[in-house]
Amino acid sequence: MPRPRFDKLTPERREEILDVAASEFAARGFEAASLNRILERLGLSKGAAYYYFDGKQDLFAAVVEAAGQKVLDAVDWDRLEGAPDFWLEIDRVLVALSQLFAEDQRLAGLARAVATMGGRASQALSSINEQSETFWERLLAIGRARGAVRDDVPTRLLQHALQGMFQGIDRYDTTAGDERRHGQLASRMAVDFMRRMSESAGTGPRNRTP
């Protein structure tokens, strides 16, 4: 992740660096992205770049973390907590997120870059996994407080099962080609799978699709 010196830059400069890097990584993927091209657009020397980042993968991880935060910020947690029907609201949230990826081509490009990066994605995936854990911990806490999520299995087990399932769907979603068509299909499948895995027995049959 960025060195402490990066945080001392003005918010505008930090945003500019991540914005330019995000465009390059989204358009070309991690391997084909050119650090030199990014630095040229920013007017930075390589020496200056290494003053802020350990290297290309470190910069990519910072870009991915910022993109992940954008996704988390798109969730209306207050609405989720107060929705009359928890599962219908989950359906709305996941469809909205799939539309976000379909409409934001740079965000979709970054998701593809991570999905196709393979073993070299460890640093970027570490950031995503931390954000994913935060998301699922909060979501399951809301669901259990509402009596909509089962409590007969350990929370961490359910969380890891759901994370693994969604990672598989994301991998399919980001490589399917038509993000809008496949993304909406994947989000509906995700709600159905999630509900079958985690719905409380007291809220209705688990084979029901919202």
C-alpha cells in the first residue's frame, strides 16, 4: 500500500494520481499497463513515484482499494437496516451494484484486471478481502438483528461461505463479456444462492427467489 508520504499530498493530488493510474489499469489490465505512461501523464519521475509507492503492484493495490471503497459507499446501509423486507432490499442492493459496474466502465475494467491477474494479485486481493469482510460482517449483523439470517451456524463460517460464492460469481461476471446482461443475471443468481445458504428458517422457504 502507499507509503506514508503519499498521505501527506493534498487530497486533490492523491485523487489525480489514483485517477490516472485507474484509467491505465482499467483499459489495459495489470500486465499491459505501463507505469511509465502513468508517470508521464502525471508529470512524475520514477524516483518520485517510488517515493510514494513500492512499485507498480503497490500502486495497483491502492487503485483497487479506492475502487472497492467506492462500491461500499454505494450501499445505503440506513435503508437496508430499515427496509420492511430484508431480502427484497438485498435484491435491490445487488442489482444496483451490478448496474454500477455496467455503467462505470473503468470500475468494470479494474474488476477484470484483478480477475485476470492470477497469483500476482495477492496484494490487491488482500485489500479487496478486507473490504469484503467488512461488508459481510455488517450485512450479516443487520440480517440477524432482523431475524432474516440463520443463526444455527457460526457467523465466520457463513461469512466465508458467502464470500467464496460471490467471488466465483464475480469471476464469471467480469469475464462474461456483456457486463450489463450477465451482471444482472449474476446478481439475481447471487441473491438466490445467498438466500438458500443463509435465510433464517423463520422467514420462509429457502428455495424461494425474491
